[in-house]
Amino acid sequence: MPTSKTDQVSPVGPEDGNLSSSSSDIRKGKEGFVATEGISEDDKGKLHYVRRGQEIDDHDTDLIAGYEADQMRARALLTSEEEKKLLRRIDWHIMPLCAIAFLLKNIDANNVSNARIMNRGSDQNILKQLGMTANEFNFVSTIYYIPYIIAEAPSNLFIKRMSPSTWQSRIMITWGIVLCCHAAVKNKEGLYAARFFLGLFEAGLFPGVILQLCYWYRPDEMSRRLLYFYILGNFSTVISGVLAFAFDGVSGKGALSGWQWLFLVEGLATIVFGVVLFFCLPDFPPTAKWLSEKEKAFVQARLPINAPRLAESNFKLREISTSLKDTKMWLFTLCWATFTVGTYGLTFYQPTVIVNLGFTSIAKSQLLNIPTAVLTISIIGILGLWADSARLPRPLYPLALLIAIMACYSVLYTFPNTGGVYAATIIVASCASSWYPMMWPWRVQTTQRATGSAFSIGFVNSYGQIGGALGPQIFRSQYAPHYTVSFAIAMSLVGCAIVMNLITWYVTRRTEKETRMLKLAMVKAAKRGEAILEDVDIHVDRGLRQRHKGNA
């Protein structure tokens, strides 16, 4: 059986922690590896290649790192051009719907910060109508996040059993109904109750989207998809500001204040889109009617061995137990928690901070939040494309954003002038929003299987959101107008986040490096019309070493 000579690839042996499936029993062009053309190794015997457009034979492929014959024999079925066209089709079927859902989630979760300053100084301001003080209003964010944190991980476990279209539609319709009910509250207790149920019913949407993408895309492909996702999602700042500005001007129409119109209209829009999601959102590759059987097999075969798959059981308690024992899950959770506590308070309070700094009228202050969205989208776009190239280690990107936030906090702490403070708040808010799409592809590299991935993603996103509950409490009214104490506390927490990111990078360095190196090798192989059989296995280091000793 003929074999083809391929370009040399750089990974070293398993003892150094890089991709390798070298063994004395695996040789170039060994008979029986593939149905038509043979598998070839690079010059150092580190990676195995096969011509695209064929199904891979199972014979003697058990020694190839990260390759599972039962799940991956179809990973060379399509050519490189066919794969690109297929991914574009998948993108168009999934990403616009998920991005719009994320957009509505951001609008609906954060509108309360805009509602706070609408019609300020009049009887139709939400604080005046509900008889609340500024510190009492702080609690609306805290009470929203309490059920949100508790319910997110369990919610993610229903995604596979109920299907993404059904479960995500349920989430959106129920939270839309609760959002509409905000318009009917008459006192602070009613607002607290409404925010509690909003957090409860909204829990699960975002981690559910991340989990669903794991069924369709490889971890090294997440950057570009999250780029689309977050760019549209961050238009929520623009839309929220415009809506608040618009409804501020119609306050009193229909016997409703501006903030009541804001909640009512946004809730109705959410309900309508929830219905659309039920009928239009694809669930899993095997159930997609717009894919051929060949395409369904290929989409699943190209995923790494630890990716979730529809064929797995809906629930395995052992995978949850394994996740809870996984040091990486707790490290990522601490990364999220320290970051969100250190940054969410400013994000929540940015409209108020701008007003307290003395910038223009209340209505126009809403429009001053729009530059944040523009800068956020620019940062996500640039860093997302750089990260997708796999040239630099992924942890460098979130670390760079954290360092930028620290620098801006120093400006906010010293308060040199109002212009400098306004610029710093924009940069901090933009870097904070850009941090998440840089982190998620790194996080999903280390999740495993259906139940384990669902639980780990939901757990990190939920308990990492503790900043939503605690962050606003840092920016209390007694620290206004300059919030010097608040920014000092936030600086220390962002410093902790930098330390946690560095520790997590050290612990996950092998998986991160292998994912990046393999992507570069795959890009080169695709240009030659070849596919690589190896894949990243989060347990491969131990398995290869033991196997290597056994064959020595």
C-alpha cells in the first residue's frame, strides 16, 4: 500500500508532554491502516496523516494518541474544501440564533442598571416610585444572582435530555414572562421577587450555548465562533442605552413610567424570540435534517475524544464526581470568581458613575455608555482573530486584558480628572467584556464527555458569577462620587485574578500547547489534502507513558 511523504511537524515525545503516538509497532504505510491510501508519518514519527475523502480502517490504530476508532473513522471523509463549506453552513444555522439569544440575555439582565437613572430627579424614577434607597437598589443585582448561581449547573444537565431547542426556548419564554412582570411591581419587595425569578429562569442559557457548541465544534475552533457570538451580544450596551434614552422620553404614556415600558417591551421581545428558537435552533449533528449521513458522521468524527456526543448516556453521576475532583475545574472557577467580583461592580454601576462624575444630562449619559460597546467589539474582533491563528499561547490574551484593567483601575483610584476617569471606565468595561471570549475556548479544552462537560461548564459559569452578587456591593453610595475605596478593593481582586490565571496556565500548559500545535499542523495538512489522526486527549500523558513502558 503506498504512502506519501509529508512535511515535518515539531512536537516532541510524550516524556516532554507533547503530541506523540510513536511506537516501535507503528511504521510508515503499515498495511491495513486505511481503506485506500496508507497512513504516513512525518519524519520524526510524531503525527500520522491520511488522504482526505476516505474512511479510515480500524486496524492497528489503537496506538495513535487521542484516536478512537469507533468514533473517528469518518474524520477523513470530506475534503478540506468540503469541510470549510460544511462549517459555514453549521455557522449560519447555529451562531445567529445563539448570538441573538445572548444579546437579549445581556439586555434583559443588565437593564436594571439603566432603569435606575431613567427619569432621575422626577416622581417617575424607579427609586422614587418604589420607595428605595440607592443601597437597597444594590440588592436587586445580588438577589438576581443567588438563584442564577445555584440553578446554572443543574440546568445544563437538562440540555442533552430535553434537547437544546426545547430547553433554551423554555428558558427564554419563562424569563421573558418574568421580565414583563417587572412593569407591575409596586414596591421594593415586588422588585426583589421579580429579580429573583428572573435569575432563576434565565439560569442556563449561556452555559447551555457553550455546551451545545462543544457538540459541533473543536475547542481550537471556538475562538472564531465566540467572536461572532460576543460581537453581536455586546451590542446589548448600545441597544440598552438607546432604549433607555428612548423610553426616558415617553415616560407617562399609557400610565406607565419609562422604566416600566423598558421592562415590558424587552420582555415581549424575549418571549417572541423564545418561540422562534424552539422551531429553528438545531440540536445535535445526528438529528440535523439539513445534514447528509456522511456529513453527520464527519462532524462527530472530527471532535476530540473528550468532546460530548449524543450517543452517550444522558446522565452519569460518575462524571460529575470526576469533575468535582478535577483541580482544573476549581482553578477556572476561581479565575472567574476573582475576575467577576473585581470587575462586575463597575460594569453594573457605569451609567451611575458617569452621572456622578458630572457628565451632561441624565438622558445623554445613557449615550455615553455606547463607546464601551464599540471598543469592546473592536477588542474582541482583533484578539479573537489573533487567538484563532494559534500562534501565541491562549492564556496570554486574558492576562493582557487583566493587566490593562489593572492599569485603568490605578487611574480610577487616583482620579486625575473627569476626562481621564471617563476614558478609564470605558477601557475597563470593554476589557472586562472581552475577557470571557478569550477564556472559554481555553476552558472547554479540559472538559470531558456529555455529563462532565455539561456540569463543568455550568459550574464554572455559575459560581464564577459570584461577582454579580458581590461586585455591586463594593460600589456603595457612601463611597461616591469618586469610589476610591471601591476601586482599591477591585484592584486587589483583579490582582488575584492575574495570579489565578497564571496558576491555571501552568496546570493546563500541556493541553493548551498540544491544542495549539495540533491546529497549526492541521492547517498545513489541510493544504496538502490530508487529515491528521492524532488528537488531544486530556489523559494522554499518563496513558502514553504507561503504554510506552508496556511496549518497551
